[in-house]
Amino acid sequence: MLMALLLDIANIVGGLLLAIPLLGRFPVVARVTARIAPWRWLAGIVALVAGGYFLIVHLVSGPHLFHFEVVGIAVGVLLAWERLTGRKPLVPAAPVTTPAAPSTAPSPSPSPEPVAVAPADLAGPALLVAVFGIIAIIVGLQGLFTPN
């Protein structure tokens, strides 16, 4: 029962951390994820342990493999990837900046400073990981309300 709760919470928190590029555009979510982002490797290890435990239990004596543990293992690998391999799994996209309007006053720097910063558009693997994070949140919530 405790392991199932750990797996569900790891799926929810891990999914939230993986979906930062999408959900981080909302200020409330950005504040929460900013506090827990340095600990993403720990959430990944918890997801790997709990998902691996249920994988072994359900393959040896259980009825069949469930999607909860598969998603938990995938979340764990993605979150702990940097600690496991020493490389970042994805390079975040750089924010789009707009140059400042030219002014008539002489400036000491040759290039104008950027004025507005817009969030970068997601594409490719970063979008896939962010969408998988949303799926992991849904799977974690489903696990909380599904009897074991």
C-alpha cells in the first residue's frame, strides 16, 4: 500500500517536473516547480524503485504488467538521466528575445539590450517529454483513485 502511494506520488511529481516547459508558463505552477526542480533526481530514484518493485511483483506473481509501473520507470529514467549518465537528457530551448528600439542617445554598448522575453516554442523531443509529463500526472492521479 505504501509502495503504491509512493509510485503514484512519484508519477505526479515527476510528471509535473517533466511538464515544466508546458506548465511552467502558468505562474502558480512555475513557483511550485522552481522549489522542487533541484530535487528531480530524487523523485526519479523514488519512481525507479517503486516502479521496479511493482514490475518485479507483477511479472513474478501478479496478473500482468500494469501501465502504472511502466510510466513510473520511464519517469524515473527521464528524471535521473543527468545523474545516471552525466549528460542532460534535453537541451532546453532558448527564450525568444526582441531587440530594443533604436534610441537617439548614444549608448556605450554596440548592440541594444533585449526588451521583452517570450517563452520559447516547444518542438521535437522537448515537446514529447513535456506531453509525457502530462500523461504521467494523469496516470498518477488515476493510481490514487484506483484500488490496488
